[in-house]
Amino acid sequence: MPVFLSYRRSDSGGDTRAIYEELGDHLGRDEVILDVELRQPGQDYVEKIQSVMARCQYVCVVIGPAWLAAGPDGGRRIDDPEDTVRFEVEMALDSGATVIPVLVRDARMPTRSELPADIQALAHREAVEISDSRFSYDIQQLVNALGGAPATPAMPAPAAPAAPAGPAGPAAPAAPAGPTLDGMLEGAWVVEIRNPFGQVQVIDLQLATSWGGRQFQARNKMGPPWAAQGNWEILPGGQQLLMRGVQNAQFPYPQTGPYEAYVTFTSITPQRMTATTPANETITWSRAA
């Protein structure tokens, strides 16, 4: 029962990646499809998405607070006939697949009047909400809607025969938890990002917690002038980081736009960490001197 996840990166990229990971654990990695897996150099994305939709039984349309927001030109991106998300939703509605809106970060369901005519049927589909406060429960509800088996508690092992009474010994130590990002990120880092083609970007990154919340500032350490700033959060599980904000570039011409980075850490230590991104980039974080 292949499941395709449609989303707008500037709206819900990090949320969608977290959902992707959870559905993969419940349904199997081969059953969940993310658009980044379809975008390969030289391939026609339209043809690829058409072939994928033809075999998908379910399409989850992930909708965050900015799903209907305006693009860089001031117009709503969903109103553009060339908008990728609009194309994906239209294909899903026409494919015969079960289309499930998935609302994240307190987003509301778009009304029929807010949608272009060719995807207004989306407004009539029952939605599933995913919230941080009940993330595991909501994921299970989505899994159930996708035809997955509901979670069942493991059967307890038979109790061992009681040992003869004797002097009480020291309690066995609890199993150590895996490393998480909690308390590890604040401060200055030098971040090296290597893309699948071997190109490297090095940035200075500062993360802080203040009265304004968790904030970050980043800038290119080498290469064309580029900077970004905004807010950051640790996603459920403690090993994934989401940064959202605004970026400014000066090459090839001055421009400003939304910025979003979703990072999954594979090694966490106070001085050096490694991570990956949905774009198959490998990242090394080194604590700045």
C-alpha cells in the first residue's frame, strides 16, 4: 500500500520528514515515498510523479500554517498552475487514491473557496491532525487510517519464580538513554555541508535561547555572501533539528526568501556531531573555538 507524502517545504518540511520516519517504522520504508526521493538530476519530475501516483493507494497532503501563503512574487503559490504542490494534489485527486489531509502545527483545513477549482475536492476530505503534545498517538491514528495494524501492547513475560528471601542487594542500574540534542546545541559552531556531488559549503552557525525563544544566526564562512536567521527547535525523539527563518543572498543578485533546514543527527557529542539532510547532504558540526 504505497503512501506518497505531498508537502510544501517552506511550510512543513521538518514536520513531513518526522512523519515520514514514523510511517516508515510502522509501514515499512519501501511503502512511504517522499518527493526528494523522486528528484534526480536529468529526470522529468512530472513524468516521475505521474508514474508514482499510479501505484499509490494513499496520498497524505501535509498542511501547515503557511500552506496557502504567498510566494516571493506576492501571489499565493497555490494559485499558480505550475505550483508543484497544486500539481501533486490534482494528480492525487484524479488518481483514485485515498487522499488524507494531515494538519500540522495547529493548521486549519482550507475551505473550498480558498482552493483553486481543480483541487477544491480536497476541502471535503476528512483530515488527521498531528500535534507535538500527542505526537505518538496522532501518528498511530494516521497509521490506522492508512490501513496499518493498530499498535498492541506487548504481552508481559511470565513472572520468574520468587527467589528465597535474603539481604537486599543494590538496585540494577537503569539502561542509559541514547544521546539527544537537549542542552547540546547552544553556542557557536562551524558547520561543513557536503552535497551528493561533492560540493562543500562551510558556515558559521550560532544557536541561542533567550527571551525571544530559540534563535539562530548563520552566514557563509567562504564563498558568495549568504546569511540566515530565525528560530530552531528539537523535534520529538531528540535527534532531529528544524530551523526556520529568512535567508539573504547577494549572488547572483540580492534576494530574500524563506529558509528551512531539517537535520537528522547520526552522532551527538559536545564538541563534534555528524548529521544528514533530506537532500542526502552529509554535515559535520564542530564546536567553534
